[in-house]
Amino acid sequence: MRIAILGFCLMGFLFLIPSCAINPVSGKHELMLLSEADEVKLGRQTDAEVVKEYGVFEDPKLTAYLNDFCQRLGKVSHRPQLSYHFKILDASAVNAFAVPGGYVYFTRGILATVNSEAELAGVMGHEIGHITARHSAKQYSKAQLAQLGLGVGTILIDSPILSGLTQLGVGMLLLRFSRDHEREADDLGVEYASKTGYDATQLAIFFEILERMNPSSDRSGLPGWFSTHPSPQDRVQVVRAQAKEWQQKLSLRDSKINRDRYLREIDGLMPGDDPRQGYVEENVFYHPNLKFQFPVPVKWKLNNKPSQVQMVSEGQDAVISLSVISGSSSKEAAREFITKTGVSVTRSEGIQVNGLPSQRVISEARTQKAIYRLISYFIEKEKNVFMFHGLTSIERFQNYGPLFENTMSQFKELSDPKRIHVKPDRVRIRSAKATDTLENVLRSFGVPNEKLKEMALLNGRNLNEVILANTLIKVVEK
């Protein structure tokens, strides 16, 4: 047995030797399991998952404006031959991501936080730097090598329904980079922003604002900036020094900031969660667009994604998910679920849920490690079937079963006009009428006292800072 394992490992390492590649940024040889073609393929597959998981914010004008930045920065990068793709994620978390193969994502939340084209160029250059330096590809390679060294593969949950319910994010998207990778991406962001004519010292200002904000995750479960971008030591000082060096190297005497142009482009942007796609109030989830509601278990964490609503217990030992399909009856949807997942059905029956034809299924799913019990409700509403799944281990089912039933059985039509006709907050760009402190300018725009500090941060300023007349200022309004 030992000889066989050793032979397998030797074959693996012999297979990996030809995969050494030259890093486009450092010029050094490094072990890499992904060719450029593999990177592009992986990026394309991950992109499909990202779009399904978090959704794309549809604004053709703003997307075209930002995509132009992405293309210009890509052309001055260390991998100008790559085809770069830019998308706005429909999420309020303040974050930006890049995955192998040239895919770059900014959330609505980070776009609302940026205050100039120079900041935008620095942050986008940073993300493109992760691509050009092959940081995600290197992490992927290290993970594969670790598995090879251990002689094991990735442990996956056998049942498709279990893997779907327990997936809390897109792996490639949510990779946490090392501080060394962050430092290198900062260096590249400064370089690429400078080469496109922008003042890269603004990237340092952006990082200062982020540290004051300390942004966290949003309702979709998408994490904030520092969850995926650990801050290197002396980041702000290093970025400023390098920006000055690049300005001298490129003889940039009038590097661009373009604050007003950027602010005008984001006028009307939604910075926070869109309540029309679902919101929680007093432990009830309301969905105005699809007109339904149901109770949320107390102290459970709710993630509202385009593909599903997911609720996780405080102890993370039970989960409820809700998704929707069109063009099927509740009975057909239940039958398809049972066939696809291979669960063992202990009970299946037709019921009514607040006047809606439904199917209730209790089943079990076995994995290599445990037996799970599920309660599933398939509820017909108009031309859709809403599919609830409550899952926990068979040992904990006695505790969680009644809670699953309570949540699912109280699904009903949303008819309250006040709950339906809700509007999202919007970023609005206002012009200061007179020279005054930011605090007084914000008050003149009707910003309430409890929002003053938040609005100051959103503008990258302090409340006591003097604002000149006609300066453009961001406010958030209904």
C-alpha cells in the first residue's frame, strides 16, 4: 500500500513539473497548474456562478462608462492580450472582486463609496493586478497541490440538494488574498492608474475612508472589503509614496482626479439593498415584486440572493432555503425534486397553504458523514412554484422540525400596499449653494442629524471640513 501511494505521488509531481510558468508581473518561474486557456475557462465558469448568485445591476450607461475604464487599464497592464470583462454586482456590500481570465466585478455599494475617477482607476487597477499577477490561479494551484500531497480530493456532500443548501458563496469570488498579494495588487493598481494619467494618491485616500467605514457583509451574504482584502502594514503611506514615484517616472505634472465627472455618472445609483427584491421587518420577510411573505425564525441569519432566500440558524446547524421555479405544478415540482436528489421519502401529501395548492414532503438524505432529514413545501402561486426546504441532522430534527413547519406553513400572499409600494434609497448629487462646513451643507440638503457622519464618510470628508460653493456633494434620498 505504501509503495502504491508513493508511486501515485511521484506520478503527480512528474505531471506538475512541466506546469512551471513565468509570472507576467514578476518575470519569475512559478509552479502553476492552470494555463492561460485554463484560467479563461475557469473565469467563464465562475462568472456564470457569480451572476446567478448575486445578480447583475442593469444600468447600460453606467456599465459602459466603467467598462471603458476596465479596458483602458487592461491595455496598460502586464497582460494586455487578455479579454477583460466588467460587471456591476447587484449588491450593497462595499467590495470589488476579480477572478482568473479577466473578469472584474464592482458592487453597487463600492461604486457609491468611490468619490472620483482617480479613486476608481486605483481600485480597478488593484483588481486587475490580482488577475495579471495570477493571485487566484496561484491559490487554486496551491489548493490542488495540498490535496495531492494529502492523497485526498475535495470532500463534497453527496446529495445535490444538500450541496445547494449549504453553499454560502462562490468559492473563487470569495478567496481571501494574502497580505503579500494585497501589497502587490496595490503596487499594480498605482502603476496602472498612473499609466492611464490618474492621480494614484487618491487610492490611498480611498483606503483611509474604507478603514473609517469598516464595511461589512450585506443581505446577500457578500462580504465587505476587509473580509477578502486584508490590509498590508503601512498601506496608505506606501501607496502615497509609490504614486509619487510613478508620477515622477512618467513625468505626470497634471494627473487627473475628475471628481465631478464621476459623481455625475453615479447620480441615481442605489447604494443599499433594494427592498423591492425582498426585505425583513419585525421578523417577517416581504417580497414586493413577487408579492409574498413569511416569518423568519428569531436570531436566524437571512441571506437574500437572486437565486434563493437562505436562512441559517444561530448555531449553524440548520438551514431553510426558498427558491422559485416557473411553469410547473406543486406535485410535479415535488416529483422532480425527489428524482433529482435521490432522497428517501418517508411521507408525501397534498395540502393547502393559506389557500394555495401545495405538496408537503418529508425525506432523508444520507452522506458519508451523517443522515439529514428534510421538510419540503412546494407551493403554487400564480404561474410559479415556491420551494421551501428545511434541513438539519436527524438528531436535531425534533428541535427544528416545528420551526420549519411554522415558517413554511405561514407563507402567504402579500397584499398590504404599504409593504408593496416601497422605494429604494438613491445617491443624489447636490451642489453646495454657499461656502460652509460640510455639516451645514448637509443640513441644508435636509440630511437628518443621525445620518450626518454617514454622509460625511460617503463623501470622503469630515463634518468640520470647509466646502466651497458649487462643490458637488453626495446625499442618499428616497
